[in-house]
Amino acid sequence: MPNFTSAKNLKYLDFDGCASLSLVHESIGALSKLTLLSLRDCKNLVRLPSTINAIISLQTLDLRVCLKVKDLPVGQYFDSLSLVSLIVLDLCFCNLLEVPDAIKELRCLERLNLQGNQFISMPPISSLHRLAYLNLSHCKKVEILFESLPILKVSSGGKYFKTVSGSRDHRSGLYIFDCPMLTKMFMCTDCRQLMLLYWLANLIKYPCHFRAGFDIVVPWITVVADLISRWFQSKLTETSIIRIKNFNSKEDWLGFVFYAIFKSGFKIITWGLRTVSKQDLCRLKRMDCAPPLAFDFVTNDMTNSGPKIRLPYNWLVTKKDEDENIEAKTKENNLSNVGL
């Protein structure tokens, strides 16, 4: 890399796929306005300087597939004054053998991607109260206690959706599939409830963190089946087509929660949905079902490759929208009548 001392106005620095890059110049710490640093797929990168922690404006640090970096700044350098603006940290497929305890100091962090690494244990990250995305998928050796996971407590979060440049993945959620050492953890009822209450309930309480959707992807075992039977009254087959009827959008209505059970190759076996409102937070704590959602019909059509939902004609359409639609249609008909 070049010397950045004379480039102090840089805000966006992307070195994705620079296969020959091995070192990052120490002068990068002088980039006080830098908001994004991406070194994705720099497979020969071996070191990052500690000066990177001086970039107080840095919001996104992407080190995905940096396989040879042994001296990560997330190890010995992070403290309460380091990377104070960091929102996104991507360390997936970096061949990490451990997750440094100092990562808990990144109090503004909203998205942490650790998938595909080789670490066995994870430090408690309960202090990361803004964390809305955690990906541990394909971490085949990891063993984790859910007590270490954070609970969203900051309603002023959701900066990822407002300020981060170069956002690649806009969904939030908890991803822990293909983690064979974690299967036993899911046999615990407390862990099941914690998973839901700490993540799904946050969708209801702090929707600013989940503006583009939210996923919980976990291994399929008996307690998950029990959870679905409690939460969802609708159990639909792979090719089901449903039509929602008489839907009443109340002021506290937020959206829908879907579940899908799938095999390898992501072939859906069963699926269902329920409404979500602000009042559902209490129901979540009691593990109760939501009021049933009315379907106009449920049919099976083997010519379709997957499930479909047909919404009502006036789906969330206001009186003003209806009037504008009628006016536009009238103009269209009048033009058609005169041959235009």
C-alpha cells in the first residue's frame, strides 16, 4: 500500500481481491475521515498495523477471506478507545483459531460475521447491546453458551441502515447452522427461549435494527418442532398457495414472521406464518400463539415450485390511495375512449 499521509480526506478505501497485497502501511491511521476499509479476498495479507485503531470514524472493517493474517488488530489492540464508531466487522473464513476477548469493547458494533472459522470457544459479548447480526454458520468446532449473547437495549441503534457505505448484506439475524458441536445446546429449553427472546423479541422492541428483514437459522431438533407448534397455527405444504383475507392493519402491526423447514439443497418441506405486533412482546415471553391469521383458501398446486402468498386487493391501501387510483383509472379510460 502507498503512504496515506497526504490523503487525509479519504472516506472509502476498497482493496478487494488484491492478491499480491501483503502489508497495510502504518500511515492508514492518519485517515481520520475514513468510514470504510475493505480488504476482502486479500489472501496474501499477513499483517494489519495497530494504527488502524486510531481511525475513530471507521464504520466498516471487512477482512473476509484474509487467510494469512495472523496478527489481527482485534487481538491485542482493541480497548474502550479503539474503533469507537465501528458498526460492521466481517472476519468470516479467516481461519481464526480464537475470537479475542477484547472484541467486547466494540460497543457500537451492530453486525459481526465470524462464519467459517476454526475457533472452539467464544468470549462473552453480552456488552454488545447494539448487535443485531451474528453469523456463526460453518464454525464446525465452536461451542458457545447462549448466556454470552447480547440483548439489544439501545433504541437509537440501526445506524447500519442509515450511514454505512457499501452495505452488502442487509438482513439481520442469528445464523448458527452447520455447527455440529452446538447441537446439544439446542436440547436445552432455556437456550431455546433465550434464542427467541434475545433476538426475535428485539424485532418487536427495536425495529430500527431490522429494517430489511430478520432471520433465525438453527439446526432442526425436537425442541424447535415444539416451538413451531406453539407459535404457528398454520402448517402449510411446500406448494401451498394461500390468500390472506379480512386483514386489519392496526397501528401497532409490524409485519409477519415466517418459518420454513427445509432439507439439504434448501428444499422447503413445511412452512407457515403469523402476524407480529408490538403487543406480541408479552406473548413471546409466555410462548403463546398469536391470534390466527385468516386465509381465504389454501390449495396445493404441483405445477408451482414453491409456496405463494396472495395478498388482498386493498392490501394496506389508504382511502387516499384508493381515490388516486380511481382518478387515474378514469383518466386512462377517457383517453382510451378517444383512441389515445
